[in-house]
Amino acid sequence: MDTSAFEGRGAHSITNEGEDRRRLRMTKDSALTAAREAVRDATRLTRLLTVLNDSGTLDALLERALSTLSELFAAEVVILLDPAGTGSYAPLASVGLPDDAAISVFSDDPDGNIARTMREGGPLLLQDVRAEGSVEPQLAELDVETVIYLPVAASHGARGVLILARCLRRAFDYAEVGLLTAMAYRIGLAVEQAQRRAQLERIVHSEREIGFDLEEIGVAAKAVAMFPELVGADGAVLVLLDDDGRILHRTDGGIPALCDEALGDLVRHLLATTRLSAFEAHSTVFRPDPDGAATGRSRSSGRALLALPVGHERLDGLLLALRTTATPFDPDILPIAMLFAGQSAAAIENARLYRAVSTELNDRKRAEAALKASEERQAALIRSVHDLIVVLGPDGAIHFTNPAATAVWGETAIRDSDGVFWSRICPRHIGEFREIFTRLLDQPGATRTCAVALYHGDHDRHDYDVVLTNLLHEPAIGGVVVTFHDVTERKSHERQLEVLAFRDPLTGLANRAAFQDRLKRVLAEAGEPGRSIAVIFFDLDDFKVVNDSLGHEAGDRILQAVAARMRTVLRRGDLGARLGGDEFTVLIDTDASLETARHVAMRLLAVVGQPVAIGDRDVTVGGSFGIALGEPGRDSAEELLRRADVAMYHAKSRGKNVCCVFDDSLATAAVRRLEAETDLRRALAHGELEVFFQPIVTLADRRLHGAEALARWRHPERGLVMPSDFIHVAEQTGQIIDVGREVVERAFRQSRTWRALTGASLPIGLNLSPRQLAHEALVGDITSAARRFEVDPRSITLEVTENMLIRDPEAAITVLVRLRDFGFRIAIDDFGTGYSSLSYLKRLPVDILKIDRSFVQTLESDSRDRMIVDSIVAMAGALGLDVIGEGVETVSQAEILTRAGCGYAQGHLFAPALPVADFTRLLPLAELGEGTTGEAAGTAVDLRVRL
């Protein structure tokens, strides 16, 4: 063969001025296209965030959000599935579903698409439904062609699944998948916040709704009717108990859960084994009891149970919520449930008192002869009422107080001074109370209500709901009856609920909503010129490793420890928050100079990096910190957070325990990285990656021995892109896994084609990256591809660099041994440039050493490099390993390697990396030999081709 054909491949043609202009236009068009795509994605996200930030009900919010997704991503069907804490999946909202499908439960098959999405926590994409797998019946009836399932997560993990489907076979590209994943997370947060607001509103209004009924049975019925929806249960039961814990009465809501005997057993079991008597909630999941013990009889499957004490100073009963599945109740619901149980207890007690009063009044009307006894009983009842009752004359003087009021203000104070009552009203409320009282004097029989605060002592303030009734026309009363109902505890619970809405329940820090609200308010304030604020954004390095290896409980303890250490560092006025997962932020709006922010960040970095005791071990996680400065009246909260986030990711790319400050260059770098990542994702989707093959020859006779498979990118605008321009981006973003699979698929398919032409398997080398070697699916991917394309594994060499092995030698040895056991050969690439210990070399399942080109290129001029090469070849011979010289460009280099005993070589002296068509043209010229050399005897192609 004429070698000039190979030597001429590296030459560059001279382009004219017109060609340069054409390339400039192509580059400009490419940049404009990327910018438009970035603007389009940002616009999509902005539109969705605008919808999610609108006020309104949850149903209206979801309807607008799903309609927006349908419009932005051309999806005819959009569904949000919510397990609702029961384990079953039903549409919370939908677009494009028929009415009957919109109320039907979707499949919860553990191997189905929905369960897989929830379990794996990542998007599931079916680009061709008919070819790639089945979908749920509700989608199949709509003849959808392309479906994507996305987990909807929030601060406590997965909340449901978002489904987008297209009826036309137009695939979701990788940019849309990434954007939809972020949008699903935002929707999850919005749903969580909306549901929390709805719960807060329901609990605030539940007391009034329950209290409308003045009969105990009616109160109990309303309580058990409202309770399942409040806590996400299938049914509820309220039992009233006597002093011995026996059931006096039961009220069922939803499904009748238990027979009387089983309910009695369950109540006795709960009172004996839990702290319900100490007024603490109890949540559990119980299983069938074959012996019918006290844990419940005649149950065929596991159930979740929530038990709450009902009563004030003594246990009057239990409020039980039941689920027909074993899905436990969310711990966050316990404070709300306890508040509801307290409200129910108060309403039942009030109903009892009203019933007693009503009975007494009816008895008086029916028996005038028993008037004296009736008055005594009424007085006794009034004495037992906890509400304060005062009768005021037209001038505001006190005519009567019940014992409860006397106990609060003192009998002497009331008798000696008629003005004591008015002095006890909070100054902020006294004006409104006087106005209502004055207007009521002209309205006989009328009733008015208001809310006031009263002082019991000098500083003991209580909140009251007040009812004023004008009974001046009643001779027996002759005044305005004012009843004060103490709601201090309820108001306290309401304030606690407000705190819960803006606090992270795990760490006690501010949550995302509270942080963003404070940041927006600070940025909206008109401050002095030049005033700045600072945001520190950081997350924990290798936190996922802790969760995966030690469990989520250990991860929660680390998050709590980090929050506690943050509090020791932050100054008065600084706001620390946990945004979710392992992401934390700090807002500095006092003395917020760059120096101050750096100082706070470095102190945080120091304390976050300290070990945390988990069981019998100390676990250390570092942090990557980003700082961004903003100016009130100029910057937005979203932009400032984005800048800090970009700085944090830049710090993470530089290693662990690093702090970076945002500047414009970081934004530019982030945009470039996003563009490169987007282009590479498109290249994978459109099949723009190719595999070239560089020949490997036998040095002794220059025969073709094999080839190394090398990735190339056929870019539509930039032309042929070399690996050095895109492999590092793929490695950083994780796309190297998909790139590696593509190279393996193409190389194995080509090996099968060449075997059909020659009758033998050509040895092919494939490079593995660090991320591929650490990926858990590597062995399965390569062995599966070998079986699918019927490739003899002995003809495939998997190449890893020396530096890859020293990162985690034990893990690398484990993976390589599994690949070697399957039949693949293993080569160490760029040998001699790393820092690995030779002690690992004897343990590694290695077949081939590839001498790095840096040694080969200086063989003719550097005697030390010749000595290194001689040593590598001698060591390989002693260990029974083959040796391949890389980067051979001159005849002299090839002869030196031959004299040293090196068996094989590759480089531009023989041929550069060739496209498949050019490499294939070599095969018909080859004469198939009778045997082969080296470890791959019987599998290598012995082509007698003089290159």
C-alpha cells in the first residue's frame, strides 16, 4: 500500500477569504441559536414560576400550571399524580384527560412506570411508546406516542409524579428533560406550600365550624367527618371513655373501621402501651394479629393508625385516624392533628355545658314549683363554666360576675371599684369594645361579637372571643350579658402554625419561603446610596455518599449538626436558612461588605468541615461556598440567589472546602458550559457522534494487529470536533456515561460487521473514563452489548489510565476483575506518567501496558527516556504482559521500540485515526494468516498488510 495516502491526511488546505467569512457566519449563527434556546428555556421557567407565585386555590394554581406546561412543551396530556399519603396514585390535576380517566386511580404496580419514577427519583422517558414499553390504560386509550414521567419532589422527598405525553411521535429532547425536571421540583414546592396553607386555613376555621353544633353527638360527627381529610386518612372514629377507660360512645366517620369488640381491644392496648394518657400523639403501622390480641381483630392487611388524646385536664376519649394501607402518617401532621383534637375536646365540653344549661332552663319552664332548686342548679352550672360572665349596666358598671370572673380579677377589686373591668381591657381593643357596647344599648335582645385581650394581672395577658347580649329588657337580668371565652391556647397554636410555615422542621432554620421573603423585603427597601447586601450559598460535598452508605437518618443528623454550627457563627441580624436537601444560605444585610461576607463564609467553612459523630464513627463532609453581593433597589432576589448558586458551583468544580465570589466571568463560564452541555446532549440525541479507528501494528513485520476506537463529534456547524474539545465537558456533567455507551455500541457493531467480512475478530481497544469506571452499570452495559452484538470478549481491550487507578485502587480492582473474568483484556494507558504504586500492578488484572507518547517522542534525543522504555518493556516481559508504544511518528522511533522488545505500536507513522469506511478498505487487501501472536491467539485478525 502507498503510505503517502496516510501521510497526506494531516495536511491542511489553504482557505480563501470567502471561506473564512462563511465560517464566521456559521459560528455567529450557532451562537445566536444557542442564545435563543437559552432565552426560550429561561422564558419557559419564568412563565411557570409566575403562575406558581400567583395567589388562589390549589386547584386553580395547578390548572394554570399544567395548562402552561401543555402549552410550553406541546404536550396534549399533562397529569399530576399524588399518592396523598395512601400509597395509591390518583390525578391531583390534569389537562387532556377525559372526565372518567381524571378521577380513576392509576396503576401502583411496583414494576410500573409510576412506581419506578418514584423509586429511582429521576425522569423516565419513553420516546416511542409502542417500541419501548407499555403505559397506563388511561394514556393508552389516548394513543400517546411519547411520554415522560418526572418525580415531583419537595423538602421531604417525592410527593408524586408529573406526566407529559404527546400524541405525535415528537421526542422530548435532553434540554426539555432537564428543564422539566427543574419545573417538577418547583411544582412540588408550590403544592407543598399550598397544601400547608390550606391545612392552616382549615384548622383555623375548624373550631368555629365544630362549635356551631351544641350537641355532643353533632360535634363528634362533624369532627370525624373533617378529620380524615385534614390528615389524609381513609376513616376516623371518636370514642368517649369513662374513668376506667371503657368506651361510653363511639362516632365513626368514613369507613366503619372496627367492630365494637375489636375497638375495645385496640383502645385498651393503646392506653396500656403508649403515652396517650400523658396527652401525646401516637402514630404506628400495625399488622394482622392471628390470635386476635389487643392490637385489633379480623384485619387482613397492614394499616396505619394515628391516635390522639381528647380532653383538657383528664383523658375524656380518643380520636383515631385509620388508613387501609401501611403508609405511615407524616410526622409534620402531628401538631395540626393535636390542635384539632384539642379543639374537638373543647367543643364537646362546651356542648355538654350548653346541654346542661338548656336542660336546666327547660326544667324551670316546665316546673315553676321547682324554681328555687332550679336556680340553685343553674348557679352551680355557672360556677362550673370556665368562661368569664359579666353583666354590665347601661353606664358600664358591673352588676354581676360569675365565679370564673371573680377568680380572675378578685372579689375585693370588683366590689371596691366598678371601673376595674374596663381597666383590664387591652388599650388597643378598648375603643372597639366601647363602640360595640354603646351601639348595643339601643338594640334590645341583639347579640354582637368581637375579640379582645384582657389582663389577669399586671402582665398576664389572655386572648378572648367575646359575645355581648342586650338583656336590659329582662327584669331578671337588667343589663348587657358579656361572655368571655378564653382562646389564648388556640391563638398560641395558630402562631405556632405560622412559625411552622416558615421554618425548616428538621433543622429549625428558616425555610426557602422565609428566606426569599426576607431577601425580597431587604432588596425592596430604599437604603442609603452604596449600601449592599450579601448572600452566601453553600451545599455539602459528598452528602449523597453519606445518605447512600449510612442511611437518611445519619444524613439528617449531619444536617442538624451543620445548622447548629451555623448558629454559633452567624451574627445578630444574619439570617441562616436551609433551602432543601443539603443546600443552605445566609443573608447578610448589616455591614454587608465583601470582607464581612468572606469572613462569615470562612468561619462557616471551618465549622462545617468538622467531624460529626454518627454511631461509633466520625463522619466529615466539607462544603462548597459561593458569595454574591447585591444592591437594594437594583437587584432582584432571584438574580442574587442565582449568582451565589453559580459561584458555589464554580467552587465545587475547584475541589472541596472552597469559597468563590461571583463575578461576570463566572456567569460567562456558566453560560458556555450550559451551551456545551446542551450541544452535546443534542449530539447524542441526533447521532452526531462517530467512532474512528487507529490501526495498531506488529512492530516485527508491520502487519495490522488491531485498532483503537476513538470518539469524534461530527458537529453540524463546527465540523469534526476532537475529543479534547468535548470529553472534559461530558465528564463534568455526567454525559460521559451516554457517550461511553454510544462508543461501545458503535465499536461492537462494527466488530461484528468486520468479522462477517474476514471470518475473524479484529482486536479493538476501548477507553474508559473515571466516571465510567466508577459507574455501577458499567459492567452490565459492556457485557450486555457484547452478547447483543455477539462479540468475542477476548478480542476487546478495555483501556484505563494509570491516574484513574490510584483514585480508588480497591474499587478499580474489583470492577476490572469482573470485566477480566468475563473475558475482556485490560490495558493501562499512558503508562509511566502516573504515580501509582507498583504493588498494585501485580494485583491488577492487566494484560497490556501502553507506553505514553511523551516517552516515545523523545526516544531519539533523550537517553533517559530510552532507559525508561527499556525498563517498562523488561518489567512487562517479566509479568507476561504485552506492550504497545503510542504516538510513533518516525521510522527511528519504531526501530528503537523494536530493539527494546516492544511488540506493538500505533501512531501517525502507520496511520492516524481513520473513519470506518477508510479503515474497512484495508481489510480486502489483507491476507488472512494461519495464526496470530500474543495473548489473543485464536481471536486476533492476522492481516498481512504492509502499511
